[in-house]
Amino acid sequence: MAEAGIFSKLPKDINILDEPTRHQFAELLLLLSSLANTQFPLSSLETLPFLVGIIESGTSSIETKETCLGALYNLSTMLDNAGNLVSNGVVEALLNLSSIKELSEKALPHWGIWL
């Protein structure tokens, strides 16, 4: 799927998507990021901004944000991804989520990987 260009289908503006569609895209990215034998193309200009956009969105559900956190967690377990994660605003997004009661426990494991 990645080689077929699925990441180019991610919209640049998440606000044009309804919540169920956001959640479905987030689930797809979670599944793809969990495949151990797949190189997830973080160099894709769409992937990280899409995940961060959902996390920072005031209109995305807690469940959708949790799904994005799962995908980011999977991506953060590969040391080669650290630079791209930081440069795409993941650290700031995690800091913001740490202050939301429902998401703080989900955001904290990311810090353990990076510290």
C-alpha cells in the first residue's frame, strides 16, 4: 500500500474531513506503522503533518487522537525516525496532550522512548 502511494492520498487539511474519515485514516496509519517488516516512509510530506494535525485539532475525538498516538508510538520506536518526528512538531503536540486528562497516560510512553 505504501509503495502504491497511499500516503499521497492523505489530505493536507484535516478540517475538510469528517470525524469518521479522520479516524479511518488514523487507523490505517496505525496499522501500517505497526508492521515490523515495512519501512514506513516518514519522508512522506503527508504522514507526520497529518497525524500531528489530528492531534492538535480541537474537533478530533479523543479516540482518534489515541489512534494517532499509537501510530506515533510505533514510529518513535525506530531511532532513525527521531529527527523527522521532532522537526514535524510531534514533541509540541505531545506536550499539549500531556495536559489533557484522557490522553496524558497515552502520551507519556513516548517520552520514555525518547529520554
